[in-house]
Amino acid sequence: MGGASMTDTALEVSESRRATVDSRPLAGRTALVTGGSRGVGAGVAVELARRGADVAVTYNRRPDDADRVVESIRALGVGAAAVQFDAADPVAAPSLVDCVGDALGAVDLFVSNAGIASRGGSVADTPSDEYQRLMSVHAWAPIAVIQRLLPAMRTKERSDIVIVSSATTDSLPPRTAPYVMAKSAMEAAARV
């Protein structure tokens, strides 16, 4: 009795499908990674694509970096887009979400990664505009993006929000109070 039996064929198809699902568990999902044009954000964006998600990355001033990440993502066989977004401008959040939705579909996986460092001044020596910028980038803009995403995310079977923070919120190194304050505000918002 040569050839494959029905059971063998079904098993092969089942294993093939499982391998595809296991290797691309995010297939059919759309991710948005702020600050995804370089560093940690670029690494996260490419890994999400490797796992099957369509991915949009944001950049502020370096479109060439964003284009390279988009090329890497598309080479993995998924959709990709780069969107300019000033993470210090929470008012731009609705436009960002709408732009990504138009390009790739509704976002159901958001990675809040955009960030800036403080100048390393003490609490007393840090100007108020630096505090404002740090809070805008690390707390206000991520909250504004999340507020815009939540109505559509709540209609999905699964949606995820990932907030990238910093170990400095626990270790409190000297002269990092402004940065730690902003990151801690974001962490507090994520917990409630």
C-alpha cells in the first residue's frame, strides 16, 4: 500500500498550518511603534514584522532611518509605513492614528517607545520648558495616542498596548529627576 493515507495528509497539513501560525503569530495584526525608526524601536518594529504584523513606525527628524526600517519590514513580506510624528505634540496624535489606519488598517498593537533624554540637570536647575517637553513626549503624547486608539481596539478580539519605560524609574541615578518624573508619569498612567 503505497502513497499517503488521508490521515497522513491531514497530519501534514495540520503541522504545516501550525508551523505557519507558530512562526507568524501576529499575522493579520497592525502595529504602531512610536520612535520606531532607530534603536530599540527599530528592533521592536522588525521583530513584530518577523512575527507577521504589518508595522507603522514614527520618526521625527530622520526620514532616511525610517525608510530603512520600512524596507527591512517589507522584506519580511508584511505591510509597512513610516509616519512623521513629533512625540512632543500630543495634538498630533489623532492625525497619526488616522494616517496609520489609512495606510495599514486599524491599529491593534501599540508600542509607545518614542523618548528623549533630559539634559541631566538637577530639579532646581532644569528649566520649566524642559519639564514640559519631557512630560509631553513620555506621558501626554502616549496618552493622546492611546485615547485615539482605544475605541477601535476595544472592538477587536485582541489588542495590546506596550509602554517602554526605563530602569531609571527604580534606580534613580543622580541628576535624572526630570527624566525619571516623566517616565514615572507614563508608568503610573499604564497602571490605572
